[in-house]
Amino acid sequence: MLLYATLFVVLVVGGTALLSWPLGRYMKWAMDPADPSSGLAGWQTRAFRAVGGPLTAPDQDWKRYMVAMLAFNGVMFTITFALLALQQHLPLNPDGKQALEGSLIFNTAASFTSNTNLQHYSGEVSLSYLSQLGGLMWLQFVSAATGIAALAALARGLAGRPLGNFFIDVQRACFLVLLPLAFALAILLVLGGVPMTFDGSAIATTLEGVQQTIARGPVAAFVAIKQLGTNGGGFFGPNSTHPLENPTFWTNIVQMIAIVLVPMACVWMFGRIIGRMRHAGVIFAVMLAFLAVKITGAVYFESAPTQAFAHLPIDQAVGNLEGKEMRFGPASGPLWSVLTTSTSNGSVGAMHDSLNPLTGLMPMVGMWLNATFGGVGVGMINMFLYIILGVFIAGMMIGRTPDYLGWRVESREVKLAVFALLAHGLFILGGTALFAATPWGVDTLANAGPHGFSEILYEFSSASANNGSGFEGLGDNTAPWNIATGIIMLLARFIPILLPLAIVGSLSSKRRSAESGGTLSVEGGVFATMLAATILVVGALTFFPAATLGPIAEHVTYMN
């Protein structure tokens, strides 16, 4: 198993890393052309301004960029909320789907607006084709584009240039980056057997003579942007374990590559915009090292047989097969669980609730750190917060000037970075404490003890990390769960975007100085070590106590 798992991981992760390099170059051209006023780039800019009107004309400072982003996302939320509430009266509803419950509408609109795609419903049961495509799939494009636009603006600011215009940036991200990639991936998925149709459910007769209704629809288009935009919301309730959403070994590999491809490319795009590719290489290496550690841990811990089958006459020599897709082999589940939570994707290729305790800890760690490639655009923005904090601490410790790319890092920038990082922990731990101590959470659990606590902890980790996956042993379609996670998804989406933009605004107001021998280099092993240590210290101090009450306690109790 270990040899197969190693080859499989190298194929997926190594192949994706190689593909991310040329994609990063292309994304830099698309989001930050060298001369946006002439040639093809000039034609595109004029076209985008014609579509966007007067709002797209001026460059924006960080405050106006922030207001434009919030206003745009507010409109997105409102349109989707209305579409979901009125789906029973709208077209493209061949199976006659009815209205959703109010708190579920709020949760779903908040989830897809925030690029989380946490689903407290089953898509094939609850939503019309118009709701899936016109509401949710549209949000999967524009919410992902928001993250890419924010990263491009942040990088321009760090390069000492104007941030740009949000409305131009979001159009560039949609039409030049995400749409072409999604179109190509959708074709591959259709060739692999994923359905793409507007017909209603198919009616079939089983071998026993029983009539069966098989849901279908425009699945390939939905799945393509679901993976590329680190959205993760499935067309079907079982997500990528569903045979119509992920039918073959090759569609499984293609989808795993798609999960992490754009987040990896965003690091290279960032490096090209700021003109520091060696710095981007160090960041990429740190992210890749954390990803490798989590994958290794997940595959190793899942090689132990599950205790659920301990007293059954079942050969478990290949490890824990509970909740796995046998079509894809035993290594695919733990690998997918790490990839989907290292990014803010949240799609699932195995039942996370069935993972061994310490295997289940690996996805949680990915969501807690929220910076090992992370969501499209925002993963690199989250890493920027750790960089600011690490540069300041290292500079103070070794007596060097705490500068980042020539900008003096002072108390104001550090306070904003710390606030954003602590808010992430507060949303997760505060929500977990409240629901673990009240009937809102306790009455919805399918398991008692440490595993039940882990289910609550995982749900709030997923909401705060804008991830969307779940342990699913949880009856989470209740008003308290829908409202609480909906609020957290919105706050956790925009606080880690707006505060870094504020940091860039603060840095830009200062005089930029040339780097000297007294400045801490951000292009070598010392910086890489400092950055990794900062991530570990912040993550360990914040979340280790909760981990001991959940997955670690479960491992000690049941796996020894």
C-alpha cells in the first residue's frame, strides 16, 4: 500500500506543482498585464470597462477597493438568496423542486458567496437546475474571482503600485482565468463519463424489478468550477464520491489536480507581480513542505485498521477501508482529505467521519493553519499575514530592521495581522465551545464522546476556513447551525481579505527604502524556517488544546 500511495501522491502533487508554474505565468499576464493600455491587454481592458461602466474607470485605494468588493459581494448574496427563495416559481425546474426553509436559504447563500460551499442540503434533492447553475455555479465563479482579484491588488500594493480597480480585476479573473480553465476541465469530465444534460431525472428498473429514479443534470460544468475555484460544493449530496460526479480513476486524478492547481499558481502569480520569484519559491517550498507532512500523516494513520471492524472477520491488511471509494483505492481518500482542506475546497472523495482519529486530525490542521496553498487568492493572502508577523518577530529577535520588500513593518501592521489570525481561532473555538455545551450542538450529534466533539469542532473549522467539508455525523440542517455557520462564513471570508488590504494601505503610506545588509532577507532558508516556525507556533498554541479533547483523545481511547 505504501509504495502505491507514494507513487499516487507523487503523480498528483508533483504533477500539479509542475503545471502550476506555466499557469502562474499566464495568471500574471491575465491579472496584471505589463501594458494594460495597448495590444490585446488594452483591448481586453476597454471591453471590461465597457461592461462595467463608470465604476471600472478609476484606480482605487485600499478603502475604495474594499467598499467595491463588499458591495459586489452584497449584491451576489442578495441575488442568490432571492433565486433560492423563489426557485419553485422559476424555470429550469423539471423535477418540481420546492422552496427551501428560511435559515437554510441564508446559510446556502452565505456559503457560496463566501467561497465556502458548506452544504446543509443535498443538491439533487433540494435545488432546481436554475438554482444550481444561475445561483450557485455563478457564485462559484465570482466568489473565486474575488479572491484572485484581492491577491492581485495586494501584490500590486506591495510592489509600490496602485492597487487597481476591483471591477476590472474580478472580470479578468472570471473571463481570462477561471472560465477557460473550467471549460477545458468540463470537456475532460464529459469525456470521462460525467453527465451534462438539462433533462430531468432518469427512470430505470433494477434487476429486482423495482423502479428507480436517478438524478442527473448539468453536472460536468458544475464540478469543473467546483474544483478549480476551491469551491467544493457538489452537484450531488455525496459530492465526489458519487459515481455520476466522479465516475472513473482518471476523473478522480483530474479532479484532485484541479483542487490545488490554481492555489499553487497563485503563489507564482504573486511572485511575478512583486518581481521577487525567489521569494515566491521560498513561500511555495514552505507550503509544499506542510502539505507533504499532512499527506504523509494521513496516509500513515489510515494504514491502521478501523476499530469499527475490529471484531468482524474482515481482512484489513490494507488499512481502514470504511467510508472509502473502492474504485479509487485506499490511498485516494486520505490524500483527497488533505488536498481539499489544505485548500479551501471542501469537496470529499471519502467519508471524513470514517477516517481514523489522527487521520481526521490532518484535515483539521489544514483548516486551522489555512495557509498551505489555501483558497484561490486568499490562501496566499493568509500566508501574507504569517509573513508580516514572522518578519516582525524575527527582526526584533535578531536585531535587524523588520522590513518586508522594503516596507517598514511596525506595530500597526502587526496588530492588524494578529487580529485577523486570532479572529480565525475565535470563530472556531468560540463556536465549538457554545455548541458543545448547549442542546444546539449536543442534540444533533450522531456520536458521543471525543468523536462527537470532533464533529462539532470540524464543522466550525470548516465554516471559519471557508472550506465546506464536514464529518457529516451531524444533523446540521437546523436553524442554530444554519445561522451560526452562515454568520461565521461571511465574517471569516472578508476579515482575512480586508485586513491585509489595510496592511498594504498602511505600508504604502510610508516611504519605501532599499534593502540593505541590515535587512532580513526573505529569499533564503532562514526566512523559510522563521515562516514555518511562526505558522507552527500560532497554530499549536491556538488549537492544540481542542485537538487533545477531540481526535487525540479518541485515538488514545479507541486505537490503542
